[in-house]
Amino acid sequence: MFDVLIIGGGVSGVSCALILGSAQQKPFMSDKKIGIITHQKNSSLQEALFNNAYGVPEGKLGAEILVESTTHLSETYPHITQIANEKAIRVAGIYPNFTVFTNKNTYQTKNIVVGIGSANTFAIEGLLQYVEPHKKSIPEKQRIQLSNTDHKVTDGIYVAGTLAGWRSQLAIAAGSGAAVATDLLTLWNNGIQTHAHDSTR
């Protein structure tokens, strides 16, 4: 049983996982099991080139970021379970007992974070009732989002990145994933507002 299973190995999903991983020393995190399904095949980063993203070197390829980010996650926070080469196809259950079905396995989790992009090919059964037109994309692109309030779709289900209704910018998607992570940290800290910072001090 995962405490949270993140669906998506792109910017928002890995950003969420990195923040959760960095909080491992907090007392309330000692028993938390975190997983991420790192499917990246449909990520918009596959063809991206970055010249305008904060902290990212000019000319950086999105395809490189995809590889480097999951390597960073595994090397820095190996306690987070990465599930590669699987694609989520169905979600069942209610909080705090969900089942996530992939094309190969099933996983139990208390919470879900969905961060897989806003293409209208979204097809995860059990979440289709939350699909609505993207509010910050031009109609011709036919983008979608999951209905949410401040990233929360319903009890135990969160959405991050462009699928949460944000514009398609790396910095925005990363921030959205980080925001969801701090919401989960706050939930696990008995509702006391919290975040995760590293420091040289």
C-alpha cells in the first residue's frame, strides 16, 4: 500500500516526487511509502527545447531532462519507488483505498497524483468523469483538464501540471507538482502547514 502513487514521469510528476523525497527526515514521513509511475512516452518534453526556463541551461533538450530527472530522483531519493515501462489505465476505489491498474500490474494506494499532460487522448478509466475543457488553452488545441480546486480533484485524488489547468510552461508545471507535494506533506503533518527545504546551514 502506497501512501501516494504519482502517475506520470514528466515535469509535474517528478517535481512532486522530488519534494516528497526531500522531506524524508521529517518525523511524520518515517512510515510513508511513495511511488511514481514514470511513463514518459507521451510527454510534451520529448520534443521540447528550453531557452527560457529558470535554472535550466540555454539549449537544454526536454528529452534530456526526462532522463536526467528520473536519474536524479533515483540517486538522491532511492526510497521512492519508480515504476518504469507501465502505463496507468484505470483507477478504482475511494479515499483512502484506491487501486491503480496499469497495463501490467495493480497497485494499492491511499492517495493519487495525476500529472500526465492535457492531451485530449486522456483515457484513465475511473477519472473520465472529471474531464473538462482546458480553461487556459486555445480551443483549437482541444486540450483538457481535470476539474479541481487548488489541485484537489476529490478526496485522495490530486492533479498537477497542465492537466490541472495550468499553461504549458516548464516552470509552471514544476511549481504545480511541488505545490501538490506540499499539500500532501501538510495532510500528513496533521494539517499543519509545511514544506521541504534543504539548506547549507
